[in-house]
Amino acid sequence: MTDTLSALMETGDAIYDLKTLRAAHNELRAQVEEMTAQQRKSADMRRAMLHIICDMNEANKRLADQRKAMLHILSDYEHDRRRLALQTERLNNTRRAILHILQDFHQSNLRLESGRKAMIHIMGDLRDTTVEVQSREQQLRDKQEQLVQAGKLATLGELTTGVAHELNNPLNNIGLFLGNVVDLIQLGAPDKEAIERDLRRAMDQVNKAAQIISHLRTFGRAAPVSREPVWVNGVIESAISLMQEQLRLRNITVQLDLSAVNPIVNGNAIQLEQVMLNLLTNARDVLIDAPRKLICVRSEIEDGMVKVTVEDSGPGIPRDIEQRVFDPFFTTKDVGSGTGLGLSISYGIIQDHQGTIRFDNRPGSSVAFIIRLPLEGVKDATKAAL
């Protein structure tokens, strides 16, 4: 188009023909259409470029978000990495600790094995020791029974005089009654009732002597180890019956204050009677030079226990020997007058009966020995005095 305009200008006022103008017009139209097409294409390209720029902006935004997300992921990864490192360290520490524990456990197993072997030896020694201890205990029980029996025989020896007197009375009475019967028969008297009466009296005296001898034989034999119901008041009365003549010859009064109900304990009557005889014998000996000669024997039930008290009016026990009263072979009597076993044996017997024995000492006034035994039951009785 520029070239055409330049040609027209160069020609000046030349007259253009119609054909040339049409050609120029067509050329100009073609150029305008080409320029319009190029403009449309440029607009399309511009719009495409805008879309591309928008897409790039969106892509940039997504990349920024992804970058931020990646930064968060990297931060979390670093945090997890550090945490994993710490866990790994702890696991390593735990592994080392487990190794130490396993080593210690192994050492402990070795020590336990050694301890088990030592325990086996100890159990063997303990078994042998137990057998030996049981043998020694049996020997000790045998010796104790022998000692108790020796104490009873010693007591019987001291009671010989009184028992002889107890037997002498019924024997004299038997002789008197039988003499009367002989006289009546020799005189030919027909008084059969008198003869029968004297014979019955003689039989009563024979029974009395037999009871005394039976009591002595029962007391003198070895006591069985079995336990059975024992009436306490009966044990007290039996012991006093053996000592009665000796106490009478020494002008000693015995005052009985027995429980209205006869207490029953689970025990051995012979052993309990020996305890009462030992206490009565000691009371008898300490009252030899006493101005007032009195022995009080009481039985009562107190707090579910049977309480027996033997109290004398003697001089009491000196304070300096109170701790030795129940020691074996300890005695304050003259040589040959006592073995020092009475109270020791009594203490052992009461202990075997699950009871206690103690003394209430008032030096210069009196001493009371107090026995407490577990109560098993009661039986009706009445108080007695002698």
C-alpha cells in the first residue's frame, strides 16, 4: 500500500484510470483484511497469553502452597527424625540395660544354683539335726519323767510316818472289833447282831486301810502321759489326806475354802496331786518355828480359769532369793532335808498343763503360791473345811 501511494505521488496530477484504482482498492482491502486477521490473531494470542499468565499464576500459587506444604513436611520429617533418633537412643540404652540384666540374671542363676546346692546340704544337715533334736527331746522327756518319779518317791518317803499312823488306826480298830467277836463266841453268847455289827465295822476299817494303800500305790506309780477330766477339789482333798497326819503332829491347821462348784481341768490327776503335795510339804517345813501355824487352801473360778491358792503364815521368802525359787536343786533347807526339786518339778507340770504358777510374797508375814489352769467344766460341790 505504501508503494502504491508513493507511485501516485510521483505521478503528480496524472489521471488514474479506473482499473488502477480498483486494483489499488482491492490491494488495500486485502491488506486491511490481512491486518484485521493479524489483529484478531494478536487478540487471540493476547487472550491466550492472559490465560497462560493466569494459569501460570495459579500454578505459581499451587507451587507456593506446595512449597509451604513441603516446608511443613520437611519440618515434620525433621521432628520425626529427631524423635526417631531419641527413640533409637532409648532403644540402644534399653538394649544395653537388657544386656546388663541378662548378665545379672545369669549371675543370679549361677548364685541360685550354688544356693540350691548349699540348701540341699543345709536341708540334709537340718534333717540330721532334727532327728538328733527329736532324740534329745525324747531323752529329755524320759529324764524329766524319771525326775518327776524320783520327786514323788521322795515325797512318799517323807510321808511314811504319817501313812503308817493312818494305817495303824484302822488296824487297831480291826483288832478291837475282831477281839470282841472272839470274846462273844468264846462266851457262847447268842448275840448274833453284835457279832455281825463288829464284823461289819472291821470290814469298814479294812476298806479304809485298802483305800489308803491304793492311794499310795496310785500316787507312787509312773503317771501316764494321757490327759483326762480332773476334778480340782478332789485332787486338793486327796493331797491333804496324805499330809493330814504330818500336819496334825506339827500342830498345823489347814483351812479349806473350796469352790462351791467343783472345777474340772483337762490334765493328769497324779501329777497335779504331786504339785499340791510339794506346795503343802514346803508350807509344812517353813511353819516349824512360826508362832502361828496355818495353811489356807482355796479354789475358785476366775476369768475362765481355775485358780488354786496355797498360802501359809510363815516368814515368807527372802527378797534376795525370789528369782531362784523355781530353779532346779535350789533349796534353803538343811543338807539332807530337801532336794530342791519340788518347786521346779511343780513348775514344769503346770507348764505342761498349759497353766501358770507364781507366788505372792510378803516377807516376814506369809507367802502364797497361785496356780492358774484352763477351765474345762464344773461339777456341783460344797465348800469344806478341815
